[in-house]
Amino acid sequence: MVASDLALVCAPAGYGKTLLLADWSRTSTTADTAWVNLDRDDNDPGRLWASIVAALAACPSVPPEHRLHSGMWHVAQPESLAELEAALLPRPRPIRLILDDLDELVDPDALHGIESLIRNRPAGIRLVLSSRCDPPISLRRLRLAGRLWELRAAQMRFTPAEATALFEGAGLHLTPAQVEVLHRRTGGWVAGLRLAALGMAGCADREVFLAQFSGDERSVADYLVGEVLGGLPEDVQEFLRTISISQPIPSGLAAELSGREDAGNVLDTLEHQTSLVSSSGPERDDYILQELLRTHLLADLRRHGPKRAAQLNGVAARWWADRCEAAWALDHGTRSDDPALLTDLLHRFAVSLILSGDHAPLRRALARSVPTPSPRIPGLP
């Protein structure tokens, strides 16, 4: 980080960005820290620069008699950066300037000021940006020039060992199997693990809690709505709700379900800007939704009406069937509430599934299609 002009810590809510930076600034003694907590009011460029100057003036290496402490000092335009640099020199120590919650800035003039600060960073100022999504600055150019150091959700997810330590710190002594279940459900998302710890601490039966813990659990749902989904446009929330019936979700199926020709671009943007989805597969066009988020969206979809969820599963079943993906087609067919569709899928794929040994989806489909005990099919144990 020291060798780069700019550090970017980018991850959705609940990954511990602020705590991580606070701990780093507290334990790293090579520089003073100037910290600015940004909010919506900082879209006023004058307020933004006043906050930055005040944070710089509060650094221990800036003496009380320094003119930055003067109430007359004001930086209203990015062009004043040269004056700011002159005011800061000389000083005995470098300063790390942390701008937290950069995603709160949407005003073009305020964002232009940040870009100017990046381009014309005063000597000895190490700039650190923290944001829930990629800021609208020239990240590609900074990467190419070797000027950007990045820390993202993939690096901030807890490992099973770190999750175990978190639970131990909360007084919960879980078995490796129990930790594995919670780690898989949360994907190592720190907020999800903490919410699981809080819920389990008040639950008498841990196995019941593990079986029921999902994105529809009240505390998890409240956090997801208030801190994660609330920051997304309504059309993107609806898009995510619609595709939540499938995991994984190929971009082609996402387009079929949502009716959006740009579904692949939406998924790619969500991956790169929010880390709410991750790509997989040889062509990187299959996507995985964060599991707690997906279960919340799926429950919300069903609350909007079970018929819609069933209809979407019918669409998915036909999409997979057209690609001769028997297991996926049957699994969605069982959730479609369409007996004719399910019967047709069984006729098409039962024999191939028997021959392949993939009996689980066939058993589920038979159990759904036949209310009485299923007839024995030769070759199916």
C-alpha cells in the first residue's frame, strides 16, 4: 500500500471495512491518520473540502499554531491543492488521508474534486478510499499505471478458521461441522457470521437454529434491506429477486427470467461494483448470488405471490430442458406447480437420469408428481 498513490478498500456493507481501517491506522505508526467520515452533506464541495482540511489539521504532526487551524483557511476548489500542499510542508511525518463511505458522494463537482486530489495528491499524503461499490474514478488507468492498491470482498471474507475464532470470541464453542454450515451459508460474510453468532447465543437448540438460519431470519433480513439492498436501484432489486430462483444463474437464464437483454451486463456490473454476485464456469457467464442474500430474495419473491415464483420456475425448467440439462430442468419443474410440464420432463429425462445414476432429482420429481407411493422404475434403486 505504501508504494501506491491510492488504496481502495471496496466491499458491500458488513465486510468490516471501517473496522479494518481503524485497526490498521491504530497499529501502523509510520504515518499520521486524517480520517473523514463522508455522508450525503459532503456532496457540497465546500463542506467536503472543509472536512478534509479539518481532518488534516487534526493530525499530531500539524502543530497548533499551523495556519490550517485558522478559521480563515478554506479550500473550495480542487485548484487550491497546490496551496494546500504548500501549507502542509514541511512536516516530520507522512499523513494517510482516509475517506470513508466514498459511495455517499454522487455530486459531479464533489467527485471531480476527489479525482483532482488523486491526480494532484500533495507530497507525503497517502490517500485511502473506502466504499461499498467502485467509485466513478479512473480505476483502470490507475491499475495500469501501478498506482492502485486494492482490497476487495474476496480478500475480506472470513475463512472457516477465522469464523471459528469469531464464534469462540462470542463464547460459542461450535463443532467444525456447525462452523462449516454457517460459513457456507454466509460465504464468509462477516456481518452474516456475527448475526449468526447473536442468534445462536439466544437459541436453546443449535441444530434447529442451523437448519433455519437463512436470509429470511429477522435480523439478517433487516440488515440486508437496510444496508445492502436499500442502496440499489429498484429495478436492480427486482432483477435480483426474479433470478433468485436459480443457483447458479447463467446469464442466458437471467435474461429469460427477467426479460432484460442486458442481464449479463447487469450481473457483470454487480460483480465488479458490489461483490453481491460472483462469476463462475469456463466462460465466466454463470453467476452465484451470495447465499444469505439469495435466500432473503427468494423468500421475498414468494411473499409477493407463490404463483409468480412457480411461473418463474416453469420458465427455468423449460430453459434447462432446451439445453438437455435434465437434473436442473427437473428440479425447477418440481417447483413449477405445473403437473403437465413435470410429466413431460419425466418422460423426456427419466431414462437418461437412471442410466447416468443421477437419481436424486428423479426421486424428487416423482415424489412431487405422484401423491401416492411412486411406482418402481426398473434400474432405479
